Amino acid sequence: MNARGVAAEKVTAEVLQAYAATPDPRLRELLAALITHLHAFATETGLTTAEWMAGLEFLTAVGQKCDPERQEFILLSDTLGLSSLVETINAVAGATEPTVLGPFYRPGAPRREMGEHIGRPEDGPVALIRGRVTDTAGNPVDGATLDVWQGSGNGLYDIQDPQQPDFNLRGVFTTGPDGGFAFRTSRPVSYPVPIDGPVGNIYRATGRHNYRAAHVHVILSGQGYEPVTTHIFDSANEHLGSDAVFGVRDSLISEFRPAAPDDPPDVRYVVDVDFTLAPATG
């Protein structure tokens, strides 16, 4: 090892020692791993002063792009696959597979009646999504909630589009004793993740497309159960194999089948999908 490498190791050792007495054990573990890997990245790549400054300026710009309706840091995490990785690490065995939250979730969506349409006719052809929520033993979960949201047929969420009413294509549904649920929405379309901020530079510099595979978001929760953030993906979508934020899971892909004569007359497509919640461990 040359003198520069020895000096770099000394810096890392000094920093690790400075944080070695952190009282909280989990924080101590996280800081030690962060410092170790961050320093290793700089050493391995021979990070220049100009590159270090460019990185700081990029992160500053990401923070400045955040506001109450847009979370550029979540978009950055999604774009680098970190969000997908964290969901995978924290998946609960036997439960519905989780995936990314995305930057456009809004708390406070209105509670809606079972089967209600969460959008408008102009958002796209109507799809009826129905199924059951059960526990890992197959028992129905009474009182489970499904917090549902998605983009419109123009590829925009309500918080991106002033022409959409507040909380368009958002709603919260509650299962009954049989665990059943049903809601109407528009068939989702692929849409571009925003590239008008600093994260967009990553897509442009790497030549990646910025389209998400068509999906409906769902957060599942219930008293005594671990919550799950998941998606319903359209099996016919062209971007299932190249989702811009690495969110597709095979188990979350569903068929939007054309409505049959015995289906409700107001719907164009029907999706039959079930969800599973695992008992809470904490």
C-alpha cells in the first residue's frame, strides 16, 4: 500500500473511533457501516475534489426541489434502486410482496364506499379491481384498509396536474367480515417519473428511460398486522422488464381482463387480485 492509501486508512480509522462511543447501539452500527462504505467508495474510485463538490451540489439541489407535494429524495432513492432494495430486505414471509412507495403518496385520502370509483370518466377506461384480504393462514381480515392511489390516463397524478380535482384517483377502502374489497378506477398507464429536477440528470447521463410500468398503488394495513406497501401491475404493459425505479415483482402482476357479459355493465376491465397480511411481530 502506498503512502496515500495508508493516510486514507488513518483518516477512516480516526473517524470510526470518534463515533465508537455512540450510546445507541443501532445508531452506532449504522454510522460505522456508513462511514466505512462511504470512505471505501471515495478511496476505491479516487474521488476528486471536483467530483466531491459536484456530489454535494447535486444533493443540495435534490433537497431544494423537495416541497410538501414532491419528494425528490424519494425519487432519488427509487432511481438508484435503494427503495426497492429496502422493501425487499424488509419483506415479511408469507405476506403480499412489497414494493416502492413512490414520491406521490398523499396521506388523508377520502374514505370511500365499497365499489366506488376513485376517479373520473376522463381518466381512462374503467377497471373494477376486486378480491380478498386474508392473513397468512388464509383467514379473512375484517377491517383491513386499502389506501389506493394512481396516476391519470395523461400520465400525471393529481398533485402534478391542476386540471384534476383534489384527491383524484385516491381513496381508502375498508374490508368487511369476509375480507372482501372492490373499487373502480381507470386502467393505469405507463408514465414518466419527473426529470425536471436534479434526479433527471441521472436518467439523461446514463441513457435510461424514465417510464414506470403501469400500476395501481396500495397500502394495506389492519389492526394486529404488519402493513404492506405494494402495487398492482398490468400484465400487458411494455415496461414490466425495465421499470424506471426497479419496482416490478412477478407476484404483483395481474391481468386486466376485458369485462364479460356477467360483469357490471359500467366497467371495461376486471382485475381479480388477493392480498395477504402477516401478523405484527412488535
